[in-house]
Amino acid sequence: MHKYNPQHIERLLSAKRRKEVNPLVVLKEAGLKSGDVFADVGCGPGFFSLPAAKVVGSSGVVYAVDTQKEMLRELRKRRPPGNVRVLRSGENSIPVDTSTVDFILLAYVLHETESKPRFLKELKRILKKGGTLLILDWKRRREEKGPPMEERLTIKAVRELLERAGFSRIRSSSLTPSHYKITAVK
């Protein structure tokens, strides 16, 4: 699986992307609220992390987690507020305590992971009982933008992975013509 190329960071922060997927709206609609402990796993340069910091407020925490140091360097350049903790992780080892996170976002990341069951097990480990996992990813179709179609996962495939990992209350819907969203609960 290829990882997103950090040389294209500017695409992740573009106004065009923000118009297509408004991070504040997506997070609030999915249930992120003031005081939550939020983990943006595969945070990139902070497209979702920084808006999430506003939503959770000073009583909440945002863990901005990525495996790529270039992404985290770019996020730090954007001077995140004090409630954001920037963390480098391994693919299947996130440096966050067990059962401490209320809400995890996995935005356009699951299709890039080597071992999806192992990765989901690690996400489940850091999530509190009753906590929410929100997955945003690319619909499995040929397009000029996004990852190659062969790497994209169908909604059905993701739902099956979540069920096998022990998540419940799995709900899926279309987000944009190119993207879907899936929520699940630990």
C-alpha cells in the first residue's frame, strides 16, 4: 500500500478540499462535542485536527497522530492551540493510553494500512467503551483524483472489517460523490 506523498501537502489544505469536505460540519454532525478527547489518526497537516480543537475547546484534547514526520512538521508550522498534542506513531502502535479517547477520526487512511484488522484493533484499544469511530474514505470508483481504484475499499468491506473487529452500531452513508462516511461504536 502506498502512503500519501508529503510533497503534496498543499492539496490536503486547499480551499477546494475545504469546500468539498467541511471539517467542522463533518465532525459536529458525527457527534464531536466540547470536552471530548479526540484522536485524528493519520492527521496529516491538521485539516481536521485544528477545527476539532475548536469543537472540543479548552476542556477537551486533540491527539494529532501520524506516522510521517513531514506531515507533523507541517502541522506544527501551523501553530496548533494548546489543547492539541502532536504525536508520531507506528502504523499499529499509537502512543495514547488504553480506553482514553471519546472520538477517533480516520480520514482517508484505512485504505493505506497494511494490516487492517491489526490497525482497527489498535484503534479500538485507545477508544473508550461507547466511543465513536468515524471513517471517511474514497468510494471504490475510477477517478482522476484520489488513490488508485484497486486500493479503495467498498463500504461493505469496511463494514465487515469493523464487525470482525467488534465494533457495533455501524452506520454508513455518502459524504460527497467521491467519499463515504462510516461511524461505529466500541
